Amino acid sequence: MHSQFSSIPADTPLDHAIAFVRESSQPFFPVVDAGLRALGVVTLDSLEQAAAVGVSRPVSQVAVPAVRVQSSAPIDSLLASASPGTPVVAENPSGQIVGVIAFRA
């Protein structure tokens, strides 16, 4: 689990999110509300596809669900939560995101 990661606020416009994501090697980005709770995830590909439609909208409208696990769960449970290519977000008991797990395909 990576506890040092970048997230994107839910109300961020697509063009700003694309510029931010292009500067990173992180495979996916949690989209978070003001309380740092994950609303979903985006990738550079998903953002660029959404922007190609030409409609300006916040990143929260293109985020897709991620597998959610409790950060206190045993590592075996975390590893069993997803398959390669599936983004996983780890949450504390309050639902705030505290880490990401990226399974490479």
C-alpha cells in the first residue's frame, strides 16, 4: 500500500486534472470530496476520453468506482480484494482515504 499519493478534488475541471495527471507516474488518482473520502478514481486515459467529448465538467462526473478496503485489514485480505489493473483505495474507519494499492496487469 502506498501512503504517499496524490488525489484530485471532486470539483476539479477536467482540463486542470489532465494537466496535473500528466505530470505524475501514478497509475490512477482517487477523486475525493472535501472530507477526503474517495468518490472514485480516474486515469489519464479516462480523463482524456471524457475531455474528447468536449463538455466541460468536474472530474467527479467521470470517476469510476474503486475497490474499497479498510487500511487495518490484514495484507492477505488487501491482496485478495482486487485483480491486476483494479484500483484499490484503503480507508480509515472514518472513510477517509489513507492509501492506494495498484495491482499491475
